[in-house]
Amino acid sequence: MFPYLRKILRFNWVLLALMVGLAAFGVTAIYAATYMRDNPALAASYNRQMTWCFIGFGIFVVVSLIDYKWIRWGAIPMYLMGIGALIALKFVGKKVYGAQSWIRYGGFSFQPSQLAVLAGILVVAFILSDLKKLHPALRMLIIAAVCTPPMLMIMLQRELGGALVWVPTVFFMMFAGGIPIRYLLSILIFAVACMPLAFNFLLKPYQRDRILVFLDNNIDPLGAGWQVNQSLIAIGSGGWSGKGFLAQGTQNELGFLPATAAHNDFIFAVIGEEFGFIGCAALIATFVLLLLSILLVAYNSRDDLGSLFCVGTAGLIFTHMVMNVGMTVSVLPVTGLPLPLVSYGGTFAVLIMFMLGVVQSVWIHRKKDTPPRRTAA
């Protein structure tokens, strides 16, 4: 009992407070986005999100108290579980808004793509830390062999956002893991060169429409461009301080922001309308503090494995935040990625809290008697 108490006393309380604050604000925002809906199940979304946050918090505490060295033996089995879950989608997956990306059993549902991303981060951290004696090009090939199959499987399930999130996350980890800049630049050049081919041959028609609408919102204002245009109106109408919590606004309360998207993909638009520029800026500042806290843990890690996992966690949260906020203000195409800990989604909330629990474990199990260790170059 006392060893666990000593570990709890070593918590990174800033990290914990930021996580709890974002989750609590997320429940509040979800309530604001759904409380006037006629659908009782939709109106109860905030209650379900609160339940999942309590479950996630319990998982966070348990994982925090366990030494993160389990990653070395748990990464490969979890990766295989993620691949298996993606394969199972073909047979038992449920289509939601055209994407067959959910597995449901009774009242429980989850997205295997999110489990696969977590498993990918674990495996990439393992490869970069334990195989660092290999030539960088060979490590990159191994990482590509690990990451490409789940990415392609997620894309085939019409979940483009879930596939795209892998690229910057793994890129950040390779940079932190000592892969030379020239190799990383070659990946970027190759990716840019492949964009026209991907646009014409890999993307579905509705995904191409999203990119075209991003380039010109007036192409289809009543169709593909509707959500983005209404999001811009909602955020702009909030002004500096917003219309107020649960105020009778126009875009959300009157249903111009679609009920199926206001509480998840476009939750930032609801926040902008009700809390204004000040509320949005405070939310983004909180995310920045969370990311800095995670990177501080990475810097103080006792080994490369913990440091790289922290970088992967920060990269995943950063990518989701940038893509979600970016699509609501029309500086990025719509990808359907949730805002971590704020958007509705129990699976993703639990996943993020699990990962932050591992980050907390890295902080708790850092060595006091040795200087901070940088990731090996």
C-alpha cells in the first residue's frame, strides 16, 4: 500500500489537472451542444461522456502506478490485437455515416482504428529505442512495414482522418528517435509527390469533395460545404466573449450545425459561439500547456522508450487538435477527427486517458539520482 502511496505523491499534478480540466470542459460543451435536441439519446450524450471519463480516470490511475516497462513485451501483442480488430470490422463492423469503423456488442462500442494507433505508437517507440543500432534507413523500413498495413485498412474503411493521423505522429517520433533530417525530408518529398495520385485514385468522391470545398467554400454551400460554412458563422457570431453558456444562439440551438456533428467533430464551433474568442483561446492554451507538460516528461524520462512514447502521445494529441480546430475554421479539409477529451466519444476519451496514464508512469518512474536523459541520436 505504501509504495503505491509514494507513487501517487510523485504524480505530475499539472498534467493531471490539465487532463481533468479538459475532460470536465468537454462534458460541459457536449451538454451545451445537445441539451435542446429532440432526440433523447442525443440529449443524454453528456451523461454517457461523463461515465466514460470516470472509467478513463480509473484506468489512468491504475496505469500510472504500473512501471511503463511493460511496453517492451506488450507492444507486439497489442499491435496484433489492433490488426485483428481492424480485420473483424469487415465482418461485424457497423456503418456510421458511411464509414464501417465501429464494433458494437450490446451497449458497448469502440473504434478499432483508435486501438491500432495506440498499438502503433507502442511498437514504433519500441523499434526506435531498442533497435537504435540498426541503420536509420532500415529502422524506417521496419516502421513503414508496421504502420502501412493498419493505415491502408483504415483507409479502406472510409476513415481517412484515422489514417492520416498516423503520418505526423510517427514523423514526430522518428525525429525524436534520432532519424536524420535528410531521411525525414525524403519522406515529405515523396508524400507530396504522391498527393495527386492519392487524390485521383485512393480518395472516395465525398472525400475529394471535402478537399475541393476546402479550396473554395462556395462550390457546394448547401451540400459538402454546409457544415464548414455554418461552423464559420457560429465561431464568428460568438465575437470576443461569446453569446453565453446555453444562450439562444443561432447555429447550434436552431440546428444549423447538424445534430450529428455539433457534439463531436464540430464541438469547437459550439464553443466558439457560446464562449467566443476568449473561450477558444483559453482552450487552445490549455492544450498547449498539456503538450508542454508531456514533452517535459519526455525530457525527464529515464530511458528512450518512455521518452519516445511521450513524444508519440504528444504528437497524437497535437495532430487531433490541429486537424479538428483547423477544419472548423476552414484552414484544413474536414477529416472527422475529434478534439481530444472535449469531443463526444467514449472510446477516444478512455484511450487518451490511458496514454496519459503511461505518460504519468514515465514521470513517476523517472530516476531522481541521474540527470535527465535525451533521446539518443
